[in-house]
Amino acid sequence: DGTLTTVKSSWEYLHRRFNLWEDNADLYQERFRSGEIDYGEFCRLDSILWKGTSLADVMEIVDEIPCHEGSLETIEALKAMGITPVIVSTGVSFLVGQVASKLGIDVSFANDLCEEEGVLNGDVRIHVHHEQKGDVVRDVLRRLGLDREDACAVGDGDGDRGMFEAVSLPIAFHPSGSIATVAQHTVPDGSLFRVFTIIRDHEST
């Protein structure tokens, strides 16, 4: 959300499309940001709002969300360099799966909205907690036999801080909040392909 796609939050995007944001999901977000509820409860309350919604309707909306300019070219160029792209997202897995398939990314982590017989049942399975992306990245590196010096992270928001701390080359792409202050490089606008040129130049030094 916001890095490979132009939408900053797939959760919010779905809520707005289903007219469930104002005086509903936005209040849960405020409670989470104020520390009144934790991330698990935030996701649980959010997902309950979609109980009874057709999965087909969700996927139709998910299909509307475009990738950033240069996304496919960037992933193809990185893979040609022998780099393994991995998606680590607190967004919904329906969108992450679509993007991963479209861009040819084999490994991804996201949060599942649960469904039964094509209808959302209001439950959620959390695989990536807010501010715990770094744990996911470190686990992936261990499984690949790599360390932080072998890794780069690209993100756009404050929830990516842990991920940036887990790698040696953190890149902020179209950043919001304070994430740019902990990035080694920042791409404030334009094509995602600028991220590839940063990685290529880093590898050549």
C-alpha cells in the first residue's frame, strides 16, 4: 500500500468504497493512533464492518487499485540482477496477492480477511503487525541465509520504520510522516524505477 500501489491504505480504500469510513472505520483508526486499542483490536473492528460482504464485490474494488508507474519494470530489473523481491504489507492479502501475481513476486506477507463460501465472515488473520515489519524481514533474511547488509527495504510510511532498521539500504518512496528521516535515500515523487537506479548504483560501489 503506497509503495507498489498508488493507494496508501487498502483498508481505508475499501471502507470508503463501501461507504463505511466516515463515522465508522475512521473512529477505529483514531482510537488506534491514540493508543486506546492495539493493532489486533483495530484490525478486528475494521474487519467486522465487512461481515457479510461478497468476496466478488471486494475483488472488484481491489482490481481498481493501480500500481505505481514503473512497478513492473522495477521488479523485472531487480530480478535480472539476482535480487529476490518480497512484499511485506499490513494491507489486505487480496490486494497483495493480486499485485504479487501481476508483478511476478513469489513471496509476500499480508493480513487475511477471512471468508466462507465467497462471503467475508468478519474475522481477520494478522500476519504482519503494524511496526513489526522488521521481524518479518529478519525472518526472511534468516531463511534465505542473508544478513542486513544484503538487504534493501522500500517503504512509504511510519509503519515501515522497523523494516528500515532491519536492512542496510532503506529507501523512502513517496514518503509520508517521518519515515524519510530514517531513510538512506528518498524518492519524493515520480516513477518507482528510480528505486532501481539507487539499488543498482549502490551495488556497483
